[in-house]
Amino acid sequence: MPLLSCTARSCLYNKGELCTKGDIQIDGNTAKVADETCCKSFVERKDSATNSADTRNVCPTSKVDCKAHSCIYNREEQCDAAKITVTGAQACRCEETCCGSFCCR
């Protein structure tokens, strides 16, 4: 499982720029560049609470289902990169995020 960092601070699962979900889905069936991918697991945090830096219950690795078929890290729809970053610091919807580690074949 890849080491996963996430800059989508408005996501419900983001805690100290780590993902608490444990498994995510990256979409982008026809992606040729990172901006054509997105984290389909993104859920906007609705309350006004900010992300806490307390990461005691967060695992830094996640299972990543990847639909970005042209990415060099996609192995049978699973990401095999050592580390990935989901970006989207100002995201309010999953389409405003992307896999910053996407690399087209």
C-alpha cells in the first residue's frame, strides 16, 4: 500500500494531511495528465472544525483503487507507487482534487 499524503484539507477524511479512510479510489479512466484524475473518495467536511494535527489513529498508508489506466503505477486497478499525494487544498468537490503522483505511460 502506498504512503498517502493529502492536501485536500476540506475533506472529511483528512487529518493532519493524512487520510483516515484507509482506502481511496482515484478516478481518471482517460487521464493523460494529473489534472484529469480525481479522488472519488473525497467528502467535503460540512462542520466548521479544522483538521487536527493529532494523527495517532491515522495509518500513513492506504489501499488505492486506481481507475487511471494510463498511469505507470496502475497494476490491475491498484496503485503500486511507493508514495502518492492527493492534491486539492481548496477542494469542495472530488473533481477539484487530483492524484499529484499520476504519471502517464
